Amino acid sequence: MLDRPLVFVDLETTGATAHFDRITEIGLVEVDRGDYVGEWSSLVNPQMRIPPAIQALTGINDSMVAEAPTFEELAPELHRRLAGKVLVAHNARFDYGFLRNEFRRLGLDYSPRVLCTVKLSRRLYPQERRHNLDSLIERHNLSCDARHRALADARVLWEFTQHIHHELDRNVINEVVDKLLRSPALPAGLAPDALKGLPDTPGVYIFYGENDTVLYVGKSINLRTRVMSHFSGDHSTSKDMHISRDIRRLDWIETAGNFGALIKEAQLVKRLAPLHNRRLRESKEICTYHWNPADGPKIPKLMYCAEIEPGLLGDVYGIFRTKRAARDALRKIADEYGLCLIRLGLEKGKGACFAHQLRKCRGVCVGHETELNHAMRVSMALNKMRIAPWPYKGAIMVREHHSPSRRTDVHVIDHWRYLGTHRSQLDLFDHYDTRHEAGFDADTYKLLLSALRQPEKNLQIIEAP
């Protein structure tokens, strides 16, 4: 480890997201082939306010950085000090991500070899559970005169490096360091072989944290590439920063293509409720309007989407998160098209509706417009949010094939309801009682509608005989 130029770096920042937050302090210790060269530090004007919680943690406040140089002003000297050296940091992905993003904003490239002392400690002391900086200071009796200040923490890393070289065999250290520098830049909490077996095929991946808490569910047509992109080191989003910090293991499910991956992802997000996914809507809370002036109901009937039977498709309109949102949408349509609030079920009573008194309703409620004409205008108004009729006679099989892996999945779908996936299409139509297997799900409907309108080349749609 000490046979190469090293720079031990610590940063203080305004937050955890490299794309949005900024550096407030830089501290570094330069070492060349085991010899201490020097150290350098500076406060940095982040050109944004420092949150109170960060001020309390680091002791760095807005007044301290007000007259400090900006990163742009420090960049030439900092880039020179970092150039050609291995970047050594604790939770190095954090520091590297911030430095790379700051340099990138100035049009400068910074792509050093990176060594994380969290990973180094885990490899050298596998019997220990905790490897945060406070634990290292306590365990190895290291000195730190100003915790959470950049230069003081960088000095701790240099002292830790000297300590392990006195305590452990140099060859053991070098072997571990060489492996870390050669291996993909995985988060510190992941096992070195965590990506072993991760394929370059379509599918869904699941990230787990402590106690198997589900952190995130994602999908991709190339699992390995997509998973590695989360660990790129840029941390351009807060989500990726938190995932990299908290992840402990990952799992994946292969599919035959993007279609199957989309379906599986939606299912898992609803079932597992990952911390960093946008929550998909609970089916039982989603509303729609059923309306058919010829056969009934004469007034748009508010109902739950889960209650949609196959025979109603074509006569249901809109997907709304709540009943209140549904009524608000219908009232907006009434205003836009001059419709009667009573005929829409938004008001009760006889005679003129309130909208007619405001000269918005054209007067079907007082005989100034025929019921037929009003019904036609309601149809026109609702048509833009109509839930599409099922375009097939009955259930269909969607055969999905992935040529490189020779995998084939067969998905059974009926009236926008996903019924299941199998590896063979033999007698699948006979296997399902399509009347009862699944209810209508709004998110699945949107997914299927988009996918089936323009099927990908690897999809074959087979209708029931």
C-alpha cells in the first residue's frame, strides 16, 4: 500500500447529494511511498446555506465560509495535489462523488484510483462488526482533535494506515489493497462477491439493507449494467447516495425481456414497499366513474377500480387516487363543457343547478337543453379519460423471448388483468379461470396499455382459441 503516492482526503459538505449539495471544507494529507509529504486544508464557500443540522454536526456555519474561496477558485491547486495519487477516504464513494461532480462542473476530469478505508478495515478485521471512523478511532486508539472537521479526519486515516502497517503483515495488507483497487467500486456494506452470477440479461433486482429491509426494487434489460450504475460513484441523486450507504445484499429475478420485467417490478414494489421507490397506488383506494346513458347508470357512478368487471370496460372513465379527486375532476369537466351538476351527481335536488345560476350550465336541469344532447356532451367530455376497452375476444398469451439467454416467458392477460407467467404455453388458457383470478389494477392497466399498443419485437401475442 505504501509503495505508491497516496492522498488521504476528507470533505465536509452541505448534505449527502453530490448533484445538489456542495463542499464546505477540504482536508488532505499527502504521502509518497510511505513518507509524509505534507497536508493542506481550506474552508470552501458552498454558495448556498448550510442546513442547521449540518452546522451542528461539523461546527461549520455560514459566517465561517462567507469569505472563503469557492471550489472554482481552489480547483487548480486542489487538482494538482490530487493528480496521480490514489484517493484514500472513509466511505470513499462519498468523497469521490463530490470531488468528481465539483470538477465536472468546471469541465475538469477527475477519475483516480480509489481506496476506501471502510472496506480495508472490513477485510483486515473481519471479526469486528463496526467500521465507521469513530469505531476505528476507539478500537485502534487513534487521535483526533476535531472530529467532523476535514483535516482532522484525514489525519486519522493516515494514522490508521500507519497503525495497520505496524500491527499486520505488510504482504497481507498489500494483497487486500491490490484486490480492492482491482475490484468494482462496490458499496462498503456489500460482500466482495455480491455481484457474482449477476447476469447481463433482463430482469428485476432488489436491494436490501440491515435486517433485510427492502431499500429499492428496479428493472432493466441488462441487470449487471443497471446494478453497477447505482454504484458509479457519482451519487448524482440522494437516492443512490442512501442506497450505497445502506445496502447489505442484493437479489435478482431474470425475465425474458422488458415486458416481464415491468410487470414483475410493479408487483414487487406494491408487495414489498421499498424505502426508495415511488409508492404505487393501493388498488382498493383508486376510483373511476361508470357511466352508460343507454343502459345505466344515467348519472356517472363513482366506484373503485378493483370493482371493474370485464363487461364494464368501455363504460368506465378516469383513474383517480381518491373519491375527492374524482369529484374535483368531474366538477372541472362540468365547468369546461357547461354540464349540469345535478345530472353529473355532484348536486342533489330538483330545478336549476348551482352552475346554471352562474350561467355555466346550459340548462338541461330547467328544460333549456334536451337530455339526449346533454348526454352526448357528457360522452364527449368523458371520452378523453376513458379506460380503453379490451381489444381482444378473451384472454391472450404474450410470448416473450430473449435470444441470447434462450429464455421464453409466457404471460397470461385478460381484460387488462395480469394472471400469471409461465415458462411454457401448453394449455395455459385452460389453466386459468379468468373470471376470478385477478381484479383490475390501475397501475397494471397503464403498463399493459402502453406495452400492448406498440409491442416490442420479442413479443408475440396469441389469442385464445
